[in-house]
Amino acid sequence: MLLLMWLLMLLVLQLQLLLLLLLIIIIIIIIIIIKIPLLLPLLPLLLLLLLLLRLLILLQQLLLLLLLLLLLLLP
């Protein structure tokens, strides 16, 4: 059971790294779009995606915190 919890925690951490990488990529795309005026209509969509990604990261951090608490409570 303890091993399973540790593996789950590692999986959650991997997911967090992936989400952060995605966040960085979206920010770079937004910077490129701002430089090219023709692509400006895509900006609201990307900002919404950025917000969604940020919410996912927060949710995932909460999950990690819950896993850690559960791990501490296990005998």
C-alpha cells in the first residue's frame, strides 16, 4: 500500500512537470502572437487555455498535498 502511494505521488509529480512545460510553451506562443498582428484573434483563446492550465496545475498540487497527507496518516 505504501509503495502504491509513493508511485501515485511520483505520477502526480510527473504530471505537474508536464503541465508546467505546457504552460511555458503556451506563454512562448502568446509572445509570438503578440509580435505578429495577424494572429491577434487567437489571443483570447490562448489566454483561456492558459487559465485552464493554471487551474489544472493548482488542482494537481492539491491532489499531491492530499496524497502526502494520506501518506502521513497511514500507519
